[in-house]
Amino acid sequence: MPVRPLPDNPSIEWLRKQAKTLLRRPSADLIAEFHPRPPATLRLADAQLVVARMHGFASWPRLRQHLATVARYSRSPHLVEAGGDLAEEFLRLACLTYGADRPGRTREADLLLGGHPGLAAANVFTMAATGSADALAGLLATRPALARAQGGPFGWEPLLYLAYARLAAPGEAVAAARVLLAHGADPDAGFLWDGLTSPFTALTGAFGGGEGDQPAHPHGAALARLLLSAGADPNDSQTLYNRGLGGSFSDDVAHLELLLEFGLGAGPGGVWHRRLGPTLSAPRQLLREELATAALRGGPRRARLLLAHGAEVGGRGRHPAFGGRTPYELALLNGHTEVARLLAAAGASADLNEMDAFVAACLRADAAAVADLGPEVAARARAGLPGLVIRAAGLGKTEAVALLAGLGFDVDHRERSTPLHEAAWNDDVATVRALLDLGADPAITDTRFHATPLGWAEHGGRDRVAAVLRAAVEGRERPSPS
């Protein structure tokens, strides 16, 4: 029976209830699997041990220690509200929060600093955020302990304000970071976002990315190299997620090359692995996750780089997005033919069932292979996988969208979103035009925000697609000549 990961920000009360439930209704399978010496009569201590080991911890005290660690490092910057202190408000607006990063937020910090230039040197945290290297050097020369102080609106160390700040004029950020590190700042400084056990480190802040497509630090590459040179752990799970599985995807490999240069995928992991134990993936598992990401999202450069650095061709990623599939299966099932070829050349193989073979053929736009499978398979796919056309649009597979439409798939099929929403969010002009030509409705709304594809494009700053959709909407609304 596999270990069950803890939920985000778990409570001791929830775990105690699990133990008491097991005590009242013992499960012979659970006890046999997770108790090293199953007792004849279960006691509370035994039930607690089973619960701890079921979640990957050696003992109940180790599990409690983990919860204390989570509480110690948990921060919720996205929930901090505006206040009256100018320096605090400046920092609140200047930094990414991964939850309240609305467009124009950091611009407000720029305006506040422009009106109150003295904020740059108000305290060690504003000095760090503004890259005020000389001011930091002067302050820390007499008060070096401030390099590791926690404060400001988010309870962060100065290095975090520096790494997460996104000011139009970032100052001498790298020099300022060098000053902080020289006076004892921790290159692995970080926090647990709302209790999430994947630390948001200074390295994470430098690289940016994520579900909101947050920008990298203006000096991100140099800042990241400095942090790694100072000892930051390259096995940074949140950085990898933010620049890979989370948010928009590109096949850029610069961040991976840098992390691999400093030891990504090797060793036992750094301080955060010691703090968080089994809740963090081991370094070798991080390489598996990255290769699975390259296969799922279509990154041949990433796949080639990872294979060259020893990533296991058949290793499976644990994230639910991978569905337990191997990288080769993911590449085939998402129409990423170049990645599939790379994996096959490295020894990968797959035995797809009939429906998987249909999906793979459609997403690589192989009409002949689809025809060979027969109309009955296509009919079953239309009934069982109507969202395949949404997936094809989200992947930017324009030819696959046209093939699916020709097979009778509804180009206005709606789940959370529609094919047109997905293509709009990706600023994919070719797929948007193809969908419109196939009869997709530009006025259709999604189920969560009740917004049109144009609304999605405008919200995300997808200007090219917005122009195409705006013209389509105006064309529909314009009365036809009598």
C-alpha cells in the first residue's frame, strides 16, 4: 500500500482524529502494512504510529515535529492587507505574493517610491528590495545580524524581499545580495506559502514563473547563479514547478542548465529536505518529474538535456497531472512527436490500448492512423472523450483540432473552458483562427468566471489573440446589410 502524502497545511487535530478512528475501527491491512510489530490489541500509541508511517514518517513524534516546522516557516503574503506604514506598504506592493499578483500591483510600488524616495533606505528590507547595495553595506557593517532578520509585511528575511521584488528600477540587486550573503544571509532562505510543503526560496523568487506566469527578477539569472555559488540547494522543487508544470510553458532550458551545473538531481538534498523530510521529493525524483513535464508539455530541448544528465527514460512523475504514465506514454498521448522520438531512441517503449492509440493518432494529426482504427473507435471517443478537442486546442495542436472537428467533435464543447478559451489564453492565433473558421462561438463563456475567450485574452494581456477575437465578436454583432 503506497504512502499517502499529507495535505497542504495539515493540523494535528486532523491527524489525531485519524488515529482515533483507526483505534475504534482497526484496519488489519493498514496495521499490517505500516506497523513494524503489529500488536494483538491496538492501543492509541499504535494507531498514532500507523498514521505517522502511513504518511511517510518514522514515528508520531517525527510527524508532530514536521507540523511544528510547517507552522514555523508558513507565511501567507497574498493575504496581507494594506496598512498605514509607508515602508510596509511599499514592500507589500513591490513583491510577488503568488496569490495577489494582479496586473499593475508592482507599478503602484514604483509610484510610491517615486513620491517618497527615502523609502529605499527606510530599513534593511526596503534596502534589499530596492537593491540599495551601498546603504546595506553601511548598515550591516555595524549591525550584521540584520542580514538574517525577519520582518516587513510578510515576516521575510531581507534576501527574500530582494528576490521577490519586481520594481521597474531594481537597483544593484546582485551587489546587494552579495552584501547580504557576506554578512550571513542564508542562500536557502525561504518560506512555506500558506503551509504548502514546497518551499518558496530566494532561488524561486529569482526565477519567477508559476501559475500566474509571474516574471523573473530583472537580474534573475545572475542572482540565481550568485545564490547557487553561495550554497543554495539546486534541488528546488518550487522553482522547477514554476518554470515547468505550473503556468505557461516554453522549451527554454537556461534555468535547468544552471541548476544541473550546480547539482540538480544529485545528493541527498539541502536544508529544506532535512527540515521537511518525506514531504519533499528526493533529488533523483525531481529529474523524473522534469522529464515527465517535458513529455507532457512538449519540450524536446528539455528532454534532451535531462536524458543527457541521467534522467531515467522510464521514470514516472508523481504529480497527478502525469496520471501515472511514463514519459514516453505522455509524449505519445499529447502529440509531442519529437519528444517521443527522443525517448524511443533512449530505449522507451509503450503498448497503447485502442483508445489511447486513437488519442495519440489524433493529437499528432495522423488522419491515416485514425482511419485505420475505424469509425466505431471514433464514435466511442466522441462519447467518452468529448474534451479531447479542448486538450488539442490547449496544446496548440491546430491540425489536430481540425481533424477532431472533421470527426464530429464539438468545437464549442465546454468543461471548465472551451477550445477557444484555451487557445486564447495561450495567445495562439493560429488555433484561434482555425476554431473560428470551424464555427466556434467567440461569445461563449467559461463555467467558472463566465467570461468569453476575449475576456480571457484581455485579462492575460494576450494582445494578438485579443485583436483577432475582438474582430470576430464585432463581425457577429454588426448587422447584415438588408
